[in-house]
Amino acid sequence: MMGVRQLGASLLAAVALFASIGPLCIGHDPAAQSLGESLLRPGPVHWLGTDLLGRSVLARLAHAAQLSLGLALLCALTAAVPGVLLGLAASWWGGRIDTALSLLADAVLSMPGLLLVLMVAAIAPGQHWALYAGLSLALWVEYFRVCRATSRPVFAGDAVQASGLLGFGPGYLLRRHLLPALAPVLAPLVAFSTAQAVLGLAALGFIGVGLQPPTAELGLMMIEYLPHYAEAPWLIAAPVSLLLLVVLGMVLLAGDGGAS
Amino acid sequence: MTAAHLLSVDGLGIVAGGTPLLKGLSFGLGPGDALVVLGESGAGKSLLIQAVMGILPTGLRAEGRVTLMGQTSLATDAAQRRHTWGRSLALLPQEPGQALDPLMKIGPQLAEVYEQVDGQSAESAGSAASQALEGAGLASARTLYPWQISGGMAQRAAATMATAGGAQVLLADEPTKGLDVHWREAMVRRLQELLAQGGCLVVVTHDLGVAKAVGGQVIVLRAGEVVEQGRTAAVLAAPSHPFTRQVIAADPAGWPDAPVRPHGDLVVEARQVSKGYRGNPLFSGLDLTIGRAERWTLQGPSGTGKSTLGNLLLGLTAPDAGTVQRADGLAPTALQKLYQDPQASFAPRLSLREALRDVARLHRQPWSTVVQTVESLGLNEGLLLRQPHQVSGGELQRVALARVLITRPAFLFADEPTSRLDPVTQQEALDVLARALDQAGTALLLVTHDPDLARAMGDRQIRLALVAHNPQDHGAPNTMAERLVDP
């Protein structure tokens, strides 16, 4: 299992490296058009060729990777904070608070995630913050449910009762009892929800309701390159491969969930 | 070995790798004969039963021969005995909760035995199951899943299923563990009936009362070796080996009564408290005043609210009516608790040393005092480097005791702290507990199932009783409890 996780981690590390230093190293502006160089094949100047408007595909890909990974990770972490806190609140107080929060979570879960993102995104079409808010709103539920389910037996357990009797406060409870139980389940969950967010961003871009051109974004690139599928298949292969690598990396990294 | 034996075992041994876990054990049981296996935890008692059955864990190898109903097979050759399971050879495993199928209701689970083993039609198997469950006081459990019933009920359900196939040879691993007095006696009667009907029985037990009741032969095991073997009555009356004497001495029935103590200054007091569980009253109008250094014991069948009463005194739950008051000037941590399952009362991934160090730091006690306490409880400081699951139950319960002693408690609620320990370890642990509490002047409220233990540990006794005893709903908290015994 360790080998698989390492493979996932190195895939992600490679993509992250590309996303972070790629835009600096590649000497092309992702938005610079050059209509004379339209649809060039991959070559020494443009490693992945150029698109219809003569823009460097490699440069666009690097910027798209940075945008997708960065925004997705931000979404996953933003969703984790309320998800974990509400999950803890539900299992700590129980009763009506638990019922209300669980109902809310179920209601969110009953709606297709992308639809929820679409609704929020409709407030400010093409804006980063709207997508970010929408994705985070769709992703917190998983954290809530996992955190509630994991922390409930911990809170109800003798160990927590004993530690209360011995005089320990909530900080100690969090550090010694909850964190060791939560960390092994939350870590893979962050990887999973980041992968989900990357996919969600790309799907929205692909159907034209996410980020708008001329932004370099994976889904947008795919829909832009789709018409040239027959004459220049390497174009669409680039964003698809990158998306595949990111999601595969996340899923492999998450491994078998906290089973170990 | 004569042909009249239902079960005979010749030169049985168990080896793990190169290490022997059980050595050279032989016995023969005719109709109506019983074999009692006594010994400390880890002596190989359960392994003996698993070897005869043919269900040893992988990695362990059995040696010797087993003869069942005249059919001799090698102890290793488990497949040879497999077809006898349920029909002539039955097993009553130690953890009944784990022996039952969690996805099947109790009624159909039992009916399956009548159908598959006995070959009855589905209909008659169903009615036979209902009848058998009624006889075991489990009528209400017929439509429940194993996880919905109490441990004692699961124990009885497993016993009913094990014997439903009409097996003549029953192997029982601690069949009375966790049962209260009433159902303990019922279980003993069931075993005696099997003997009276011409069956034979191998019973592993810590309970000398059960040993005396089934009689027959006895084997005393220590670290995989037979230290004494003979007729039960003779061995118990005149044990020749020191270890056997130790086992017999550890039986609470032989312990002296707790000395009567004077009343101490008030620590915690309950006035006219009532508490219910899901709408059913557990107890009502209960008065209880506990003073410094007093020794209280709390008995009663399962489901009468023993733990609840303790938790009320500790302030962990609020009473429905009445008041619980602590003496003025007590520290918030002056009331402490020892748990039935010590392992569950420690954070699982923390070394014992860290756990104790945290408590010592919180209560501003130097580490040297903690080490002193730990050593006075008969523990080695090196043991503390381990995690909770890496030490034995007896050791961990003492670490738990050391942990509460750091807080200098005025009152300790001990909720069946030794029910998972063997009698020798139990005696040691309670001895240590009593001495440590005496030194600290701490009052004790000890919950126990064992009336002898209650008598030996406390001069003040509380007994919670099911007022309207209804065998069908035994264990369900639907009755009132009272009766206070205070000398």
C-alpha cells in the first residue's frame, strides 16, 4: 500500500512543481496571440504546439494547472474548516443541534454538487470567488459526516469521560483524544475533495459556465481544443492528461482511507 | 481409555513455532462426567477447548489424539471432527456476542440450527426455536438482533443455540462470565441437566462455585502445564499444589468480611434522587450519604442503574428529581472513577507514561511521586513506556488506579473494575486498591456482581433490585429499585 501512496505523492509533486514554477520558466505569455503561428505542431519552440490563436499550449497548461490546483486545494481546506467544526458540534451537543445539522447536510447532499456550484456561480458569472464559494459549499458535507461519525464514539467513550473527571479541559480533549482519531481519516479526505474540486472546476469550464476565456483553465482548454480533435489531437490530449494525472495522484495518495 | 468414554484426550499439546503453549494433557469423560479447567489468564485454558474442537488460530499446532464417540483422530486433524460440530460436539465460546450472527435476528438464527442440523421443516424449526427461547427467558429477544440485547442475554442465546443440536459433548469457555447471580444459577442448572441426560462437559471457569456445582474432574493449568489433576471435590477440599491453593484462596467466597468502619466526614450526598432511562424509572427516592474513607458496595442485576447511580454521584449525569451534593471545599476532581474496561478509559495512541505525566502536570505533582505510587501498586516503571493495549488487563487497571490517585480523590466509584480479570489477578488488584485507598483516606463505591466480593470489600452495601421481576424482560430497565442496607 505504501508504494501506491508514494506513486500518488510523486505524481502530485510533479504536477505541483509544473504548476508552481512552470509559468515562470516557460518564456511565453499564455495570452499572447500570434495568428501567424496558428495550430503549430509540437516543436522546440512550443513544446506542446500552439492553439488556433497561436498561443503556447504549454504556457497555458502551466497556468491552468496552477489555477486548478490552487483553487481546488483552497476549496478543500475551506470546506474542511466548517465541515470539521460543525461535525464536532453535532457529535458534542447531539440532540437538536445534531438533528438540525444532519438535516442540513442531507439536504445539501441530496442536490447534485455541480448544480449547487452552478447556482452560486450564477450570482457572479466567471468570477473566481463565486466558484470557490460554490465548491466549498458543496464539499463541506463530507467533512461534516466523516467528522461526526468519527468523533461520536470518541466523545461517548470512557477515555473522554475519565479525562474530564481528571480535570482536563477541551484543549486537552482535542489534542489527545480527538486529533489522533481524526487525523488518519481527514488526511485522505482532503486529497479526495481536492480531486473532486479539480474535476468540478474543469466540468464547469467545459460546459462554459465556469471561468471565462481568455483565462487558461483545464475545462476551457478542452472545449477550445475539441473542434481540432481530428487535425491536432495533441491539443486536447494535453489538458486531459494533466487532469487525469492530478486526480489519479489524489486518489492514490488517499489510499485505502485510514484503514492502516 | 475405555470405550465408554464420550470424549477422551490423549497427550494433547499445543505448540506455537517452537514454543509449547500447552503440554501433555490427558483426560477421559464418560456419560454424566464433567471436566473443570481452572487456572490463570493466559494459561492455555481456551486453547485446550479450541484444540479439541479443531479451531486453533493459524500458527498454532496441536499434538496428541482426540477420541470422540469412539472415533479417534489426530489432534491436528481438525477436518476429521468437523462433521460432529453441533451434532455430537458443541462449543459455547467465551465472547457470545461475537459468536452470534450480527445480521440475523435471534429467533431465525436458532431456528436455523433445528433446520440445518436436526433436519426439521422450516415451520417446526421456527416453533421449536420460539419454545427454546421462551425456556431460556429470551422470548422478547426473538425478533431482536444480537447487538440489541444485553451481554447476559447474548450469553444465554449462544448457549441455547450451541445445545440446540442435541450434542452430547459440550465445551464451555467461561459460560457464567458477566452473568448476574440469577442467570449464573440458570446456566449452572443447564450444565447439570446436560450431565444428568448422559452428556459430558468440559468447562473452563474462574468461578469455583460453578466448579463445585458441576463436580467431576478438575485440571489446574498454569502457563500451559498441568499442576494438579483429580476429582473436583477432592482437589478443592485438599489442594496439594501451592498454585491450586492460591486459586482457591482467590475465590471471594473465602475472603474475610470487611471490617466495620466508623462514619467519615461527608464527601458526597444524594437526597431523594430519582433517575429513569428512556422513560422507564431505574430508581426513585434514593438517599445515600458517603463519608471519608467509607467502603460501599453496590450490587444488583443488570439494568437496575448501578452505573447510573455512580455517575449521578460523580456529577456526570443529573438526577430527574432530588439533589446530589458534594461537601464544600472539595476540588472539582475530588470524585474519580475506575472503569470496567480499563483499556477504553485511556487514549489509545498515548503511552501510559505520557498519560500519567499529563495528569501529574495538571495536578502539579512531581513525577517522582507518580513513580512512587506506580511502584507501590506493584508495577514496574518500565511498563509505562508501553501503550494501553500492550499491557494486561490487571496491569492496566492498576495504572488506571495510579492515575486517579494522582488527583488525591476523596471518593472513588469503581464500576466492576475486576470483572474481566481472573480471580488471582482480581484479588491482587483489589488488595492493592484497598490499601491505596486506605492510605489516601478515599471513600469507595464498588459495583460488583459477586455477593461474596461485596461482603469482603465493603461494610456498607447497597442493593438495587428489580421490584417486579419479569424473566421475559430481564435486563430491561422497566422496574424500580430500592433496599438500602447500611449497618
